[in-house]
Amino acid sequence: MELQTRKMLDRSFSVIGIIAIVLMAISLLILLGPIFVKGMGAFVFRSTIEHRELMLDKFGRGDRAEIEAEMSAATQARKPVYDIIEEFERELTEKGSGYRRQYRQDFKELKVLVRELLGPFPNQRQPVLIRDQYGQTRWDRATVKLHHILNVEEYDYSDPSQMGVKVLLPRVERFRGTSLEPLFAIFERDAKEMLRPRLTFYMRFLSDESYDAHFFGGIWPELLGTFYLALGAMLFAVPLGIIAAIYLAEYAGESRFVSILRTCISSLAGVPSIVFGLFGLAFFINTMHVSPSKSVLAGSLTLALLVLPTVIRASEEAIHAVPITYKEGSMSLGASKWRTVVTVILPAALPGILTSIIISLGRAAGETAPIIFTAAVSVGKPIALWQTISQPTPALPWNIYNLATEHEAVDEIRHVQYGMVLTLVVLVLLLNMTAIIVRARISKKLRG
Amino acid sequence: MQDNVKPSTYGGLSKQLLMSRGAQRYQRLGTLAGRSILTIIASSSLIALLFIFYFIIRDAIPFFRIEGFKEFFTSTRWYPSREEAEFGALSIFVGSGLVTLGAIVVAVPLGVLAALCLSDILPFSLRQVAKPVIEMLAAIPSVVYGFFALVVFAPLMQERGGGLLSVGAWLILAPLAVIAVVVLSDVTTTRFSQRARVPGRIGLGITFGGLIAFGLVQLTHFLSGLSIISGTNALNTSVILGIMALPTVVSVSEDALNAVGRELREGSYALGATRAETLLRVVVPAARSGILAAVILGVMRAVGETMVVWMASGNASKIPSPWFNYLEPIRTLTATIAGDMGEADHVTGSARYHVLFAMALSLLAFAFISNLVSELIVRRARKVGG
């Protein structure tokens, strides 16, 4: 090949390499972008009067007089809606059964939508489910509902060779010429007066209990459960891991047993996380009976095994990084080996060990598969510390899965899902960032 | 305390440093006890691994005893909840294999290139920026990847799948095509006479370029015509799994590339090779065992991953037809265990319950063997490398 071509190939190779790195950065951005943007929606959003009423009723927050004044203003704005509906109901009974049959289905559908938007009708009995007691608490969800009230989504199958095409029809067409017709114009004009949206910072999302399977409220039980599980796992894994690391770094030498031990550690690190979950179920719960069924304790023990190899390896590395002169100095002063390890080497290796603990903490907080069978439940109250030995708990990773796939109204609580994901990601990334900073400090210190 | 050392021989000071025989024995015992306790605690991971194997095998054996091996490994009929339950897991094994293959196709070229870039091409300061990106990718919990795959990626794929695929194809193939054109036109003109070489190269370059561009356009046309029925399919899972396996591949192969000494690189440069030639012909071959180990670890990560495949693979236990049709939903071992245990839990002791342990055993055995192989490769490479 000619020199020119070779040079060009060399350069293009470098470019491709850089593209690979850039692609990684981009995929990180694409992954985190929607999570951050939509996740913030759980904390900062335009809340409606229904939200403020809920906060007052359930958490006793806000100024009662002010909210009641606002509520009466909203009720005023809603009055025409209810009046029209009542009038139409009267019209239905008056105009006979044919007329009623014609509109019954559509009217029923409309009433459900109105109730979902504005909460129960004034003359209605208080519903049992909390989700039915209030209208839309978020303005973004309210606009979706409003859109459904104003428009009917239909599928056009007129072209048999293609899949149905979605078409929007104004719902008002279905009630042309009836007394219900002005309702839609009122909705279009006065929706804001009926719901009074206002920008709200809902930081208590993190510390509020959830109401009615996450339709309302926050994620405190999940957050607390995640803390219990991760810290519990560390409680078991850290002592074991550090002692094992001390043994490997200072006492072990190069025997056959030690090489088998090292292979076991790396094999343990390679065991799929779901297998840990099954093992936790078969061993801790079904054989050891640490708790009658799922519990935080069983989950923590399972997670501890999962992070053990990480703790051992990173701690061993940290111990190895301590300069040999420290050890020699201590030994020459007549300290025994154990004393040297405890009073000289461990304190010097502590920041490195801390890094490993922080990273493992993040790992334990984010793992889902091992806690499915051992610790996690979908719905639950926050549990007290002493209950952790016998009670299961909701946890962020499991509830993200659960709300995103198995919840009855997946689309309506997207903001809660995103809020949970954001919380988990921020938690884990903060831990990792701390670890990176600690490590940078150490390397600077070791370099002098 | 018995004092059997004469003070006059040793002097008053050193006397205190010597211990009586009893104290010495006491100390030796203490050391021995301490050491054995230390050894036992240090072997906790060995014990844990043995326990994991024991308990998974113990609960897997009843399944094989009742149902035998043949159906499990060869049949594709997976109907565990029927009256006449059938436990043919072949399609589930194939599903696991498919997504793993897909993940490797995504992760290995990208990961090895990124590792080369990190070890040899980027200057130190940029490396310090790139490292945290990789660490963040590794740190993000798998359920977050799964959530992204299910809530963001899958609808996107379902709605504008064709366009997405064509953009992806262009992103990957266009740079490669440019290089291919240059190399092809260069290689074919080496026999030309000196004078005809430059115009020949330009002419051939245009011809090849035109041909390849035509092919790409055709491919894009074909891809954008595809309609994807379900966004939760093998392709979605493979891409996300590949991104998840990337950090492992990058960091392990970067270690391997760094372990190749400076001397080899300098020798190659001294012979007049460019950096790309040095990397591709000298450094990568020298580090190939480490890179192989990286690939194996990436495979392990992809096979063992649960949440992403459970959320984004569609969970349909059938083999896609044809087998390489990545746009169909599939089902994997890990997702089956996670998904079916909820139903099998309260029927502990049934074949339904034990079959999941049989699957876990297959996973465990695969992970264990892969790990041994990768360790063996690395160890042998270290021996050869001196």
C-alpha cells in the first residue's frame, strides 16, 4: 500500500476508535436523558386543586382556609358542567326509551371520563377507592383526560390491506342537538378554572407514603426498604470481605488452597444474580428458616453473598496498595504481624476499602433479581428497624419493575415510575461519584 | 510464671522480651487458633459457592428424576401449567443464546475498539474523562436498563422501527464502507503502472464507492420498509444487553492491552508501522487471550442478566423463524426463572418448581465453566508472557 493510504487508514482507525468511545457516551446520555427529564416530573409539576386537597386530607399539609376558598372557586367553575349533565339526564328520562337507548352508552362513557377528570359528582356517595375520591392531581394527566373528553379515538379499518389507522373524532358530534352539546365548549374554555393548575415542588415525594397502590403519594416505603436491604447486605459482607482480604493479602502466600480460593471468589462473582435469588429462597428461607417467608434479613444475606467478591477483591487491592515501608517500619518497631495489620496497614488502606464498600453499596441497592424471591413485595407500609428480621419490604428496584409491568394502570402512574428510576439512578451514581472522588484523592496522596 | 532463663546471661532488659515456655506454647496456640479462624472466615466465598451448588443441585435433581433429560433439552414445547405439563426448554435455551449472541455482536467490536482507544490513542487527560463514563454505564442498575428498554426503546422501535434500523445501519456501515473503498481501490491499483495509478485509484474509488452506496441505499430501503410488530423483541434486548456488557469488555480488554509491553509497540514503530498497523498486527494478537477472556466475561454478563430480558424480550417461548429473526419476541432462562417462580412458589415440590432449579443449574454450570476457562486463558497467557 502507498504511504498516503496507510497514513489515512491510521487516521481513520483513530477516528473509529474515538467514535466507539463517543457512542458509549451518547448511549449513556440517551439512557439518562429521558430518565432525568421525566423523573423530575415526579418532583416538579403543575398540580391541580385536587392535589392540594389530597395533601390537606391525607397529610394535613397546606393552609386549610386558602384551599377551601380555592376549592369553592373551582366548584363554582364546575357547576355548569354538573348542571348540564343533570339536565341531560332529565332529558333522557323525558324523551322516552328510544332516545335513551341511543345515548346511553356514550353518555355513560362520558360520565366516567368526567369523574376521572374532576373527581366524584357532587351528589355521589364517597367512593371506596382513594383513586376515585379525587380527580386528576397533575395538570399533564388532566390534559390527557381532557383530550379524551373532547375527542373519541377510533380506528379506521376501511382499507382492509392495512392495519387500522387511528382517527380522532370530536366527541361533541355524538351529542349534536342535545342539551349536552354546550358541555364540550365549557370544558374547552374553563378547564383551567375547574382544576386551577399551579407549579408545585413536591420534594416530599421521597418521604411520603404511597396511597392506593401508588396512584397518589410518594415512595418512602420503597426508599426505606432499599436502604435496609443495602445496608443489611453491607453489615454481613463488609466484615467477612475485609477479613478475607486481609487473609489473602497478608497471610495466604501462594499455596494450592489459596489458588482454589481465588478461583472460587471469581466464580462467585460470575454466578448469575437470579441464581443467588433461588439459592436465597432454597437456603435461607426454606432450609435455615431465618424467617417464615420473605424478609429483609433473608434478602440482605442473599445480597451480601452477591457483593462479597467485589468487597474482597477491592479491599485486597487497597491493602496491596499500602507501601511496603509502612509494614517494615511497624515490624522493625517490634509489632506483631496482626498488630501491624490492624494498627498500620488497615488505617492506611481504609480509604481504598471505603471505596469498595461504597461501590458495593450501590450495587446492592440496585440489584433486583436476588430480592424477588427473598425480600421484595409490591405493596407495603414502611417497616420499622426491628421488623426487618421477619417482614418483607417494598424496594425501589423491584417496584420499578412491578409498576412498569404489572400495575393495573401502567400509563397513569408513569411519573411515579420515572420518579423511582430517577431516585435509584441518582442514589447509585452519587455513591459511585463519591467512590471516584475518594479514589482520586488516594492516588494523588500515594503519588505524593 | 516459671523463669528458666538466667538473668545474668541476657541482662535485665532483654529478659522481658523472652517468654516462658508455657507462655510461648500459649502464644503459639493462640496464633494457630487465630490463623485457622482467619482461614475459615476467608474461605466464606468457597463455602458459599459450595452451598450454592449443593442447594441448586438438590432442588434440580427431583426434576430430572421425574421428567428425565431428553424432553428438557430437546423439545420446544413449554407448557408447565397445563394438566399434562410439558417441560421442553429448548426454545428457552435458544432464546438465551440468541440474545447473548446479539449482545456480543454489539459489545465486542465496540468494546475492543474503545479499549484500544483508551489504552493507545486518547491522551491521558481525555482518558480521565472517558473512564467515568464507562464506570457510570457499569454502575447503573439493570432494572433501570430494563425500564428504559421497555418504556422508551420498545415504543420507539414499534412506531418507527424501520427508520431506527436504517439510521443504525448507516451509523455502523457508512464509516466502514469508506475505509473499505479506500483499501479496495488502493489494493487493486498496486499492479497498475506508475502513471495510471492515481487516475485509476480515483476511478476505482468512485466505482466501488458508487456500488457500496447503492447497496447501502438498497439496504436502508429494505430496512425502512420493515414493520416491527412488537417493540419488546430480541433485537431490543440484544442492544441493551450489549451496552450493559460493554463496561466489562472494555475494562478487561484494556487491562490486557496495557499488559502488552512497551517494547513490542516500540519495536513495531521502529520498523515503520503506523499506529493502526501496530495495534492491529502486534498489540491485539499479543493481547488476544486477554481479549478472549473479556469476551467470555461479557457473555457471562449477558447470559446471567435477568431484569432487562424479563422486561424487554417479550417472553414468548418459541424459536424465531428463521432463527436469526431478531425482530421476534423470545424468552430466556433467567426471565423464565424470575417470571415462573411467583406461580411455582406455593407448589414447592412440584415439577413446576424443580424445573426452575434445573434451569438455574444450567446457568450456574455455564457461568462456572466459562469462568474457569477464562481464568485458565488468563493464567496461561501470563505464563507465556513471563
